[in-house]
Amino acid sequence: MATNNKNYPYRLLTPGPVPLHPDVQKILAEPMIHHRTPQFERTLKNVNEKLKDVFSTRQPVFMHTSTGTGAMESAIVNTLSPGDEVLVVVSGKFGERWAEMTKRFGLTVTPLMVEWGHAVDPAAIEKHLTAHPKTRAVFTQVCETSTATVHPIREIARVVKKHDSTLLIVDAITAVGAMVIEMDDWGLDVVIGGSQKAFMLPTGLSFIALSEKAWSFSESARLPKFYWDLRAEKKSLEKGETHFSAAVSLIRALEVSLELLTGPDKMRTLRRIEKLAKATRAIAEALGLRVYSQAPSASVTALATPLEIDSQKLREHIEKEFNLTLMGGQDKLKGKILRIGHLGYITDDDMMATVEILYHALRDFRSPTLPENALMAALGVMRHELATV
Amino acid sequence: MATNNKNYPYRLLTPGPVPLHPDVQKILAEPMIHHRTPQFERTLKNVNEKLKDVFSTRQPVFMHTSTGTGAMESAIVNTLSPGDEVLVVVSGKFGERWAEMTKRFGLTVTPLMVEWGHAVDPAAIEKHLTAHPKTRAVFTQVCETSTATVHPIREIARVVKKHDSTLLIVDAITAVGAMVIEMDDWGLDVVIGGSQKAFMLPTGLSFIALSEKAWSFSESARLPKFYWDLRAEKKSLEKGETHFSAAVSLIRALEVSLELLTGPDKMRTLRRIEKLAKATRAIAEALGLRVYSQAPSASVTALATPLEIDSQKLREHIEKEFNLTLMGGQDKLKGKILRIGHLGYITDDDMMATVEILYHALRDFRSPTLPENALMAALGVMRHELATV
């Protein structure tokens, strides 16, 4: 092990949290201002407008001071009532979370089990809804982060839209801001995001928007709520305020990062994320790794390690010796995959260094599948991909 | 109006958010690290130990990524079940919030109405509990921020402690870290705090600790919960983790601010807050103002303005012309009080400037109760109080 992490600056390539943009870091360090001031009200208004652009919706996008899981809870309690029948797509850890949460809140839950690493088949959802017309909601992820897999959300929406009494509730935590999400046009009813993903902020804000159809569900939703009460938030928003104390620092930083996610920069940012994902898939072969997912996501890539290498140990070795945080796999994928994130302020240098580090770390583990010239080949592929417009 | 806010640096003296410590600002600007790293695990461990010191408890103190209201909701759903009888001390806006929240969650709520600006009489609580032995919980604030009033929490605890089947659930959001709170010794069952108060951080973290008695209540608590589930948090904490994504930046900043709230600095910090409160009360007379509360709190002071001056307009004038954010009154106190906060990184200069600004602003409103030499007198009082050990 010829390496020492003192030679490597810290790098963070995970599906969240993500490296902060320098302008975001700068504003986080500014002196505190109060949330009931004209200055902050202007920020709030600007942020609210730009969030609509990111979600592609005319509906208000609300911010909860919480992690993404908080917004998932908000989606449930704002639209449903105890005993409601729901269908939950379960294709990884975050699908399992939807299933566990909906059960906890007394809903009648049917899991739609999908093989890990595979996208859900919209026809399976259609079949279920036809057989169970009382279904009040379909829950899914856009990107199932645990397997780095993207579901065909537009096609799923096409199916659910036919059913007036069924909502499509979408965890887009690692998707919104990272890929095109057309909430209104596609007919997504509840869309959820999180600050520490494509929004390039620290953890602490979640986002949620409801379609008109979802708002009509909220009128009869009987699950108890106070902190997550979006009808109260809506009234406050109309007065230009947040309902509770605002997370001032994060919202001011959000105003900065939204510049990169909206308007003229929007498509450039999305293309950059796509490029990093494609480049990461492209280096896999040269390094003796395999792209795990059958429907790879743009926000995170899962690379399967050779059978003889425990990816968890590899991940720890990479962190300890090379000062780079990647993610491993969870549950049945523990020890089998490395997950590399593509969100946040990731430079070309970060990508080149990641290739170099992966090579050295795999060599440290004496990977027999890794030829001597693999580093040059992989670096070449990465440089080529990064240079591609 | 001879003033222009360009001559005045921005100052923030409210009951929260509060001015950040420079070291806190600095760490908030640092590059992101992941929450599943040895470095962050060390921070988490250190923070967890120090929080116990602040709360004076042997119990774990949990952090929710939320505002203080989130921890209030957590207190309810982790200890109680629908239909439970509870008593709620209502002596201002935050007491009203407890009453509204507990109702929302299907509890059977008896409000104990207390005149605004007055402390609750522990004997009234004792009387209620004797007459209603089935009461499962008493809810109160330590400091009712809307009226700047402190309740005799230790005496209340003495009363509630006699009842094995009754919890004392305490919103200490503007109290913990700002005054001595002996959770274990006094017998407080649930204690709640918030990051943007004495902890000198941005809004975004809340704190909650449960006594052994409260933990035993949690075993039979039937209100649905997922995001607030403290039994799940406890299991994660035993593994040195947070249950959901951690608010990394805030928790790293907390590690810094906790240095000032624990160990050798703890009493110095508390005395400083007390001094600022006492000094603010002391200048009232010279400025023709009156201390509103009959039991003034250390964390915030409410000054009643003369009848002919609308405190809301005065507050707006102070913000616009003098770049200083204070708070006004809410509901029946709207237009009648100014609230000045004593938490956070407040310098002597901030206090002297506040005196000067109050004088000029009151003169701008042509306060007939304000003699010409009031400024010199008030500045003298403030300087004297600040110099007092």
C-alpha cells in the first residue's frame, strides 16, 4: 500500500450529501438574518418561483425543515387516511421505506416487488390498478438510490393518470434537479426532493409539491398532522412566509444553487450530470467492474465488484487511504457494489482522481481481473468522455 | 428622520434566530463531508456527550432535522395515544401551539389559561392533577417566548413528579442552554430545544430528551410515527449513527458552539445571558418603556411601548432606518411590546447600539414621555450593567 491519504484532498462522490458549490459555502458563512425581514421575504419569493421551474409545475413547491424522509411522511399524511389501499413499488431500500412508512400510518399496503437493479414494468401497475380500483395511491421512487436504478416515471404516470381516484406519489429525492421531471405535463401528483442531492446544499431542507388532484385528496385526508400540514403552509406562503421558523441559511444558499438549476443553466447542469454518469459507466470495463443496474440512473452509478472483492472493505480502504468517500451496497448488495454519485459540485479533476484511486485500491486488493495497463486505459476513457460535448 | 441604515451594520436581537458565533460561521462554510465517515462519527459522539451536559441528563439527547415545532410533535407522538387526557399551560402563543397540536393528534385537552405575562401557579396544576388523576401529561413552556415570561419549572416538576402516570413535557426551546435546566434532578420527563436559540446555530436542528418514565410511556404510545420515531433513533445512536441522513453542517457547527455551553464556559455563558436581560430591563425606565412581564425571562425581554406608540410600526421603523431586527408582539400584544433577544453572539457594542437606536427611533415617533437627556441616561445604565461582573 504505497499510498497515504495526506496526499489526497478530501473528495465526496456519493448519492448525497454532495460537494457544495463554492458560492453556496460562502453564503452559508454569512451572518444570520431574521426570517421575518423584507430581505428574507424577497429570497423566499425568488426561491419559490425557481423551485417551480425545477419541478416544472405551476403548483407551489413547499420546503420542510427536514431530511427527505420528512417530506415522504408529509406526502402520506397530507393526502391519505387510515385504511386507504395503496400500491408500493419495492425495488430496493427506499421502496422498502415507502412500504414501512405507509404501514406505520395504518394504510393497507400491497408491495409490488421488483427485482433489485431492474426498473418496474408500468404494465404491472396497470394490472394492479385495474384489479383493485379502490387503490388510493401508487408510491414509487424515480431513482431507487440503493440500486442506482431509474424507473420509467413518465410511463407510470400515464398509467396512474387514467384512474381518477388514484394518486401517483413520487420520491424524486435523487431525481428532481438531476434529470428532467415534468410534474404537470406528465401528471405526477406528489413530488418530493431533498436539499443534499441535486440542490447542492447541506442536508436539512426537503421539498414537496402537490398536483390539483393531490390537493383535492388533502381535503379529506384524515391522518393527524401539524408539522407537515401543507394546507397551513399554503396559507402562509400566500402571505409570503413560511409557516414555522425558516431554515434561513439553507434557503439563502438555495437561492444561489437554484441559479444553476433553472433558466439558461438548467440543461447544462442536467447534461453535466448525465455525462458524469455515462463516463463512470464507461470506465467500468477497463477496471474489471460491471455496471450493476439494468436501468442505470443519472444521479448515481452502482459498479459491481469482482466476486473475490468485498466492496464494503474496498470502500473503507478507499476512504482511509485515499480520502475519497464512495458508498457501498446495503442489505443483499452489501459487499457487492460501490456506488458513485454524480450530483453536486464535481470537477473533472474529481473524476480523474476517482479513476486513479479506484485503480490503486483494486490493485491493493490484488484484483486478478485488473491488467497492468488498466489505469492508462481507464484514464483515457474518462478523459475522452469528459471532453465529449 | 436624520438616520440612514447604511450607517448601521446589521444587528439581530430577537428570541431566535440569533447572531452566529464567528467560529460557527467559519465551520458552516467548510466543504461537505459524509455522515457515514469516522470523522463525522467522532463529531456525533462528542456532540451527544456535550448535549447531555447542557440538558443535565444521563439520557441520550436526540437531534431531529427540523425546527423546534418538529420536536414538539415528536414529544407528543412518542409518548401518547389518541384520547389521552392532557393538561396544557396556555399563557401565550406557544402555549396555544401545544394546545392546538395536542388536539390535532386526538388527545383530550384541558387548557390551563394563565394571564399573558404571568407565570403559571404550580398549585393550579396540582389541583387539576388531583381532580383528574387520569391525566397522562402536563405540557408547558419553560419560557413563553411570546410574552418573555419564565415559568417556575422546578416547582411544576415537583408537583407532577408525585403522579406516576403523568409526564411533564417541557418546551424549553428558548430556555435550554440559556438558563440552568436540571432535567434529571428536577424530574422533567421530556425536554425540547432548538438550534437557533441558545445553541447559536442557524435554524434546522431540534433536540429532545426523554426521562426513563417517558421511555416507559413510549412503549405503549400508539400515535403513528416514522420520522419522529425515537425508539428507532435510539437503536441507531447505540451504533453511533443518526437514523436518517444527518444535518452534517449544523451538527459540526454544534460541536463548536457546545464548547461555550458546557464545561468551564457553561456558567459564564449563562451569566452573560442573564446580564444582558438585566441590563435591558434596567434601561426601560430611562427610555420611557416598561418591562411587560411579571416574571421576566433571561432569554428575551418584552418592553411595553407607551400607549401612543404602535410597537409594530416602531419595530418596522427600527429595521428600515437602523438595520436592527427586533420582534414585536403577537395577537393581543400586537403593537404593544418590543421583544429583544439575549441569545447568541451578542457583543457589548450590540447592546450600546440598541440603546442608541431605541432612543432615536422613539424620538422619531415623537414620544412625549422621552426627555432630552434620556439617551445619556440609558447609555449610562447600559454601560454600568455591562461592566458589572
